[in-house]
Amino acid sequence: MLREHDVPEGANIDLIEHIARFGLERGLVVIVEGILHAVHFSEMLERLGGVAQHALRYGFDVGWSLADAVERIHRDIRAVTGRTVDE
């Protein structure tokens, strides 16, 4: 949207945080996804985690296969809720 390269303290980081915070403050489910380099995005994601009442956070190393990532999500959901994804 901003045609900005991934740079530290970029306007795109502020925009993502603003939009996510808007939803979180209204009790909405918010998903922030993409290739978010920890060096640039970690502080913003930590701040968002602080305003989310019930946050499930997932981060994935791009070296993982999709199948491994999906299995890990399912395992985490089971650990938090005691249920499977299909229930």
C-alpha cells in the first residue's frame, strides 16, 4: 500500500500497528500476517500483544514446510483449548 521497502521504523510498521490496534481495541479478531522481519517488526508486535486481552501468537521460520507449520498451529491450539481444530 505504501510501496515502502522493509526498513526499520518504516511508515508501513506504524500503519500495520494502527490498523491492528483499531480492531483489538474494539474486541475484534485481528490477524497480522506476512513476512515480518523480527529486526523491524518485533517491537510493534510486542506492543500489540500488550493490548490484546486473549492473544494467540504464532511465528514461523520460513525454512519450515507448510505441513510442519500447520501441525504446529494445531498442536498449539490443542494445548491452549484442549480441543482439536475440527471440533
